[in-house]
Amino acid sequence: MNIQVTNLIKKYQDKTVVDMNSIGFLSGNIYGVTGDNGAGKTTLLKILAGLESHDLGNIVYNDQPLGPSLMKKITYLSQTPYLMRSSVYENIIYPLKIRNVDSKIIERKAFEIMEELQVAELRDQLATQLSGGESQKVALARALVFDPEVLLLDEPTASIDPATIEIIEEAIKKRNKLQNMTIIMISHNIDQVKRMCDEIIYMKKGKRI
Amino acid sequence: MALLMEGLKEALLLLFRFDREVYGIIGLSIGLSFTSTIFSAIIGIPLGLYLGIKPFRFKKTFTRTIYTMMSLPPVVIGLLVALFLSRSGPLGSLGLIFTPTAMVIAQMILITPIILGIVYNDAKQQGPAIKQIGMTLGAGRLQTLKLLITEMRITLLIALVTGFGRATSEVGAVMIVGGNIKGHTRVMTTYIAMNSSMGNYAVAISMGIVLLLISFMVNTILYHYVTGE
Ligand SMILES: Nc1ncnc2c1ncn2[C@@H]1O[C@H](COP(=O)(O)OP(=O)(O)OP(=O)(O)O)[C@@H](O)[C@H]1O
Ligand SMILES: [Mg+2]
């Protein structure tokens, strides 16, 4: 899915948090967003995900405004993902269950993504008891399992060990290639952004610099 | 101590004599409390969820108000309800004073804020994150509501049990609006108060023990559910 943003302004009270003239995201590309704390990165992603309103400007997804059916194809992975009070497996299959996917297909897809992110052995563990890195992997599995067209990642590898970072990066790159997914990821790790992304967006005080 | 032992003995006797009056009182207590808990939950749970998640002006003031209302003095509520429902009161024509219905109304006024407050507090803290997860994973409105309820199930259960506990243990309000009429509006707490004031301590204590047992059972079930996760 292509996303085109024009003259976007978001304010909290009187403070302008996001101020973007024009920025486009193309299908099949990975974009890296980086910049100081408080630069407005998370806010920008939440607006793109339809989780936050904006004050001015226009955003179109394949030339369409955001509506309920488009929102089902976009997913946002938070800096601090919320996992449901149930098993890892139940968490991962949730997006498929609410889409009434056939139970055979649910099993297969869940199996694949759990293998890919190496969380298969956590399958029956209570998701709220996982470590930070494990939670990130499970939340990513849950976000990828339903093949979204747009994947918005908010610091997906902050405070994660190098081996796990590699697993996560591989999973992201694989899906991006195979499914032509549009991916926008926030990261403070410049090396990671350079390694992963087709285009880098530096933000400062809400603006692209 | 002797009195307590005597009470315990009486309590067992009371229960095993299968006294119609005693079982009637216990049944009415549980029935009324159950009814008011259900009605209060029907109001308090959806409202608590909604208000907890929705940002609105004066939310801080609302929070403080609801916390205050969680500890409304029962006697005052009883008095107010009685004033409204008494024959000469504005709703007197309904003929509800000294009926079980009046008792349910008084209990509802007392426990709706408790249920609402407990749900509201948790929805304020956890609700936005749960709602966000629903939206990002493609859940519709109803599916998000279902997710919210399943995620907050323990809080909802605690709210229900707390409300029920408050309703069964409350005496001031139901005494005033119900009148402790034998076979009609006499419940466990008013029975205890009456017997205690008449000097029938053993009977009072025995019913007190029954009340404690009920509360213990309800809490055991809750505890089992909460820790059985
Ligand atoms: N709900 C809110 N109400 C008021 N101000 C907010 C709100 N959310 C964010 N802000 C402010 O908006 C600015 C941008 O926040 P944002 O979370 O987008 O930054 P960020 O670039 O993601 O920072 P970080 O790298 O620390 O995650 C910050 O100054 C923040 O304080
Ligand atoms: Mg952020």
C-alpha cells in the first residue's frame, strides 16, 4: 500500500508535535524514522495507524482516506506492546480469529510465524509473564500473522539482545520482500536503520530535516 | 468468648433445624443483594468502561466525585430513599416504602458507585492500551468491547463481589427503607441488629456467623478464580 502525506500538522494543546509538508511511503519499501526523544516519531506513526487524530493536512492510502476496512490492513507495534492475559499462542492467533479464518489455516500460519521468530517453545506460556525481548517477539508475531499491508514499528528492537535483533530484522525483511509490505520503523540505532531501510527520515521538533 | 462459642453452637442448631423463618431471612438477604448487584452491574460496568476510556473535561473532578460516592453513608441514603418513597413523599403513590423493592433501590444507590468506581479506575489505567491493541489488530467495535471485557475480567469479578458483599453486609439503609418486617423485609443484618438490641446475643451471633460464612464462600470462589489463572 502506498501512503501519501501532505501538510500534516498535529498539536497537543498549543505545542506543534508533528509538522510534515509532504512525505510519501511506497509499497515494498522499508523506511527508517529517527531523531531525538520527543521529536514526534511515535505521534507520526500513531497518526498513520489511525490511532491519533491530526489537526490539519491530508493522508491517503492508495489514494483513499483511512476507513474501517483499510485499518484492518494496517498495524502498529507499540514501543511497549500490550499482550493479552492469555497464552502466547492465543495472543498470536487473535488477529486471525477475529477475521474468522479457517482453523486449519490459523494453525498453519501460527506455526510458521512462531518458528520464524523462534517463540515456539513459549507457545503455552502466559503472555503477561514473558521477558521484555520475548514480549517483543510475540507482539511482532501477532502483528505479522495476518499479513498486514502496512507495518508500523515503534522501536521494535530497543533493549533486545543482538541475537534476537537479528531474528527480528530477518523476519521483517522477509515479509517485506515476500509480501511487498510497506514498513516504517522508528529506531535510535543508526546502524540498524542504514542496514534495513531504503530511505531514512530524520525528525527534529516535529519536522523532517 | 463463652458467648461466641454459644453463638457457634446456636448457629449450627439454627442451620440444622431448617427453621423456615431463618432460611427465609437468609434467602431474602441473598436474593435482594443479588438483584441489586445485577442491576448495579448493568449500570455500573458499561458506564465505568466507557468513562474510564473516554477522555473528557473535568475527568479529575469526576474521579474524585466517584471515589467519594463509593463510601456514601448508608444511613443517609436510607433516609433519603425513605423520604422519597414514604406515603407523603414525591414517589409515595408507588407504595414502595417498607417493601423489598425499596431495599433494592437503596442498595443500588450504595453499590452502583462502588462497581462503577472499581471498573472506571481500571479502565482508566488499562483501557486505552487494550482498545489500541484491538484497533491495531483489526478488531471492530464489538470485538474491541469483547476484548476489553475479557482482559478486564478479574476487575469485573472483583467489582461484582465487592458490590455483593457491601449489599449483604449493609444494615442502616435497608433497616430504614425496609422496616425489618418479619417475613417480608427482614434480612440477615436487620435480624442481627434487632436480636442484639433485644439482648438475644446468641441468636445475633449465630446469624452473624452465617453472614461471615457466605462472605467467606463468595471470596473463596473469587480468590480461586483470580489465582487460578
Ligand atoms: N497525549 C499527549 N498529550 C500531550 N503531549 C503529548 C502526548 N503524546 C505525546 N506528547 C508530546 O509530543 C511530543 C512528541 O512525542 P512522541 O512520543 O511522538 O516523541 P518520540 O519522537 O516518539 O520520542 P521518543 O524517542 O522518546 O519515543 C513530546 O514532546 C510529547 O511530550
Ligand atoms: Mg516514541
